[in-house]
Amino acid sequence: MSDFYQDGVITNFHNLTNRKTEELEYDLQVFSGRRSMGLILPSLFSELEGPALTHIVDELTKVPYLEEIVIGLDRADRDQFLFAREFFSRLPQRHRILWNDGPRLKALDQELQNEGLSPMEPGKGRNVWFCVGYTLASRRTSVVGLHDCDIVTYSRDMLARLMYPVANPNFHYDFCKGYYARVADGKFNGRVGRLLVFPLLKSLQIVYGQSDFLEYLRSFRYPLSGEFAMRTHVLNDLRIPSDWGLEIGVLSELHRNTATKRICQVDIADNYDHKHQPMSEEDASNGLQRMSIDITKALYRKMAILGVSITSESFRILKATYYRNALDMIDAFEHDAKMNGLTFDRHSEESAVELFSGAIMEAGQAFVDTPSEKPFIPSWSRVQSAFPDMLERLHDAVEQDNEGDV
């Protein structure tokens, strides 16, 4: 059971009573009469071969209030796409798979690339972006949720709690972020959130001064969670990063376009675990090292947009400030772990902080060296301005992939 803290700049929805899933779903069925709901699932083909997604689909077959499920499928050849069509066929809801590596979507992507309007690199951001395009083209939902496909502790009450604040027509929220404690196998997880983002946000305030944006980000209990829901009208003008900065980028865009009183977060799970990324100490292009660099660059870009002077000298000050704050947080996490009977490996925690310290400098150098870098995928509003019929063509391509020969 969570606390009832309610003193940040965004509203918190807590799990105070462990309300029955069936009761939440009944309410959501009622809400669906006024606010139809959909779900986006960005997936790699490899996840179809693991137990997590099989269980997620089993749970989704029991969800009564979803109008549509949009699945983004990456790294799949023709046979694997056909396998995916069969794999998801047991879903009773209307569902469509975006075969991102198929000839129809690749042809549309090439047109967009020719105009500089397509994501520059593969990844979750690109997958989500195309799913957002199809959701807009489908026009079947006024509320859409999104979550990852590698959640090994998934249950359908997570989705119900995530959707509820935005789906309830008596509430005024446009965006809802899920949060939870990252504890599994008797230890703390969530190293990037705990050991990079939390102390880095605090350090950014110390080095560059207080700002509404940093206060806003620090109000989120787990800013890196991959679970969120929003009103569909928000999607048109949403610009997102194509890299690991996706979650921070989405929160940044919401801060820019939406009043904070219309943003909330909800406790969706007492127990959450998913696939873990390796530290990848020797390779900055993979694992948690790549993730930490992308996230830090996303924060630098947002600070620069707000008019903060980001210099090479300030990165060194920031790194020193971060390192001290992160070590202090390790003390707090260690004491919390001991009180709760969890194991705690201080060596691995401090090793992660040392890696993230280097990422702060790496991201800073990349930020300075590439001032013309386009950090965001263009919004679908811009795409429609250049290609007025692109959404319809995307919709038709997906329909042909799902209903006909491939």
C-alpha cells in the first residue's frame, strides 16, 4: 500500500484500498461509452518468443473496455510477421499489427525520409511514432494507453489503473504516467532511475538554478516508466525522441504543451519487473551506458530550450555535484533495503554511479559537438502538412498487411 502524498505540481493517484480489478473494469466499460479506449504495444519480434508477452496477451484477452489494440512489430521478416498475426489472433478486441520492416511501411518510410520527416534511427521511439500515426488514422479512440511488452509481472489491473484517470469523463486529465517500486528478487532494481535520474535532477537544480521544469520532473515518482495514457488529441502535436530519451522527451513535451493540472501519475503495481539491460561498461552504444547518455542528452536539450547556458565547464561542475548526490542516495537506498530485509550490493551501486558520471560528460560533449542535431521526430501535424494523405495511406498499408497477402 502506498502513501497519500499530494504536495507536488501534479496529481498523484494512490493504491490505498487494493480495489478489485473487476470494479475498475466495470467503471471503465461505463466510461467507454463517452471515451473510447485503445492500447499501443511497441514490440520486438523476439518478445513474441518469450513468456512475458504471452502472459500479457493472455491478460489482455480478459479486458472488456478496449476498442482497439495497435501493435508495433520491429525486427520481423515475412514469416515472423505471419507468426505474429497468428500469435495475436486470440485477442478478442480489434487489433492491428504494424509490420515496420514490411515492404508497404518501408515504402512510406522512404517517402518520409526523403523529406526529412521520418525517424532517423530504429528503436522504441520510432516504433511508437508509427503506432501513434496509425492510432490517429484509425480515429477509433479518444484515450490511448501504452506499455512495454517485456513486463514479467503483468496483470490487467495495471492497465485499468493506468487508464482510469484519463478515461473518467468527470476528471480533467489529459495525461497519466504510471509508477511503481522497482523491487524484485529481494533487491532494488531500476538503476538508471534511482542512481542517474533522481540525483541528476537534484544536481541540475543546484548547478543551473531552480526551474518549473525541474520541479515538474522531480514530482514524478518514476519518470522512466514505460507506461502512460493520454487523450488522443494530445498525439497530433507530440514530438518524441527516437532514442532512449523517449520517456523524458514525452514528459518534456507534455510540460511544454499541457497545463500541469491536467497531468497526473498513478500507482499501478506493488510488484513490477521486466527485462533488464546490461551495464555495457565497454560499449557506449548499448545497454545502460547508451540509455544513460541518451537520457542525459534529452535533459540538456530541454534545459537549453528553456534558455539555460550549457557549457563544457558547467558539465564538470555538474558531474562533481551529481557524484556527491548519488553517493548520498546510495546511503539512503542501503538503509531502506536493510530495514525491508532486502539484499544490497554497494559495490555494484557505486560502480553504476561511476558509469553514469562518465555518461554525464559523454552526453555533454555530444550535446556541444552536434548543435544542429534534430533531437525529436517531427509531429504528425507536421507530417500531415507535408503529406495531407499520409495517415490514410498508412492506415491502408496496415490494413492490407493484416487482412491480405504479404
